[in-house]
Amino acid sequence: MIVISRQPTEDLANARYDREIHQAATTALADSKYLPLRRLICTVSGGVVEISGTVSSFYLKQLAQAAVLHLHKVENVRNLVQVCGESPVLVATTCAASSNDPPARVAPAGDSPTSAAPTHAAPAKTS
């Protein structure tokens, strides 16, 4: 009895797709108009793109993810990009918000950090 395994062929196809995805992801980041995204590193395994490096804001972290998520054959994105340099108030607000909450209002430049309250907050009760 002869048994033919498709595993080596599938592995070769996956490796080829991973190389193609890696090239496309690297190009997408390198062609970004945002310089910090050009410095990020990406690896690919099994159609999963892993992005790493450091940026100065959560906005840039999301842009990096969006740049590679839509690429052909990408199954998933692991965004391991570190954010350094954000305002502690903004980071706390961003991290504390759940997916069911509406986005929090961010204070304009020059306002005190305590004036940034979520838009859905009820007015304070006075006694």
C-alpha cells in the first residue's frame, strides 16, 4: 500500500505565502508616510503577521496594524508594538475603556488632565 502525504506540499505553499506576505507587509510599513512605522519589524508564520517595535502613540500602533491587516492571505495580526511617550491620562483612559463603552473625550491641549471626562458620564450629584 502506498500512502501519499500532502504535508510537504502544503508546507511549501505556506512558506511561499509567508514570504509573499512578509514582502508585502514590509513594503506597506516601509512606504508609510509615518516615519515611525518604517522602523517597525514584521515576521510572518502561518499567515499570521507579527509586528514589533516602538512608536510614540496608540494611533501609530493602530496605523501599523491597519497597514498589514488587509494584505492578501493574512490570517491574523499580532500587534506587539510598544507605545512610549503617551500622556498618562490618555493611556489610562484608553486602557480603561471597554469595547461596549463609547470613546472617551480627550481634553484639548492646554486643558487640565482632570477635565477630560467621558462624554457618557452622568452629571455629578450635589447634596
